[in-house]
Amino acid sequence: MARNASPSKRVRHSSAEIQGKLRETERLLSEGVLLTEACESVGISRATYYRWRPKQSKSSQEELLSSSIGGNNTRPNCLKSENEALRRLVVDLLLEMKSGN
């Protein structure tokens, strides 16, 4: 089995480039362009598109979540404070039940 004489060079894209290429691909797809043609026009393969798309949607969800809460680290803090409030509620209910019997 002979290998290709000149293997294709792997290109590393920054996250901004990935976001831009995915946005452009989505725009083309919304205009009715076929996926293969849209990927060719932005310079990526279909496999790359399918590999990038879940990562992009996950990071987009994380960005939306962090922006709606108000920061990068506030989600764990928010969950901790909610957890503490629920624990206090359970303790109060248990004390009421115990004093009622």
C-alpha cells in the first residue's frame, strides 16, 4: 500500500475562526445552499462541520447561561446558595414536625 506523496497539512483554527465559519455555513444553509457546497465555500469539510457543530452549540449554551446569570463563576455560587436555602427549609420543616408531635 502506497501512501500519498504529499499528505494534506492540518490547519488549526482559532475559536473565533471556527465560530465565523460555522455562522457563515449556517447562513448559507438557511439560504438553501447544500451542506457540501456551503462547507466548500468556507473552506472546511463536512466532517469538520459535524465535528465543530456540537462543540459550538455547547459553548454557545454555556455563554448564554453565564451571561444570563451574570458571570463565569456565579453558577456554582448560585447553586450553593440555593442548596443552602433548601437545606434550611428542610430543617425548619423537620423542627415543625418534631415540635407538633
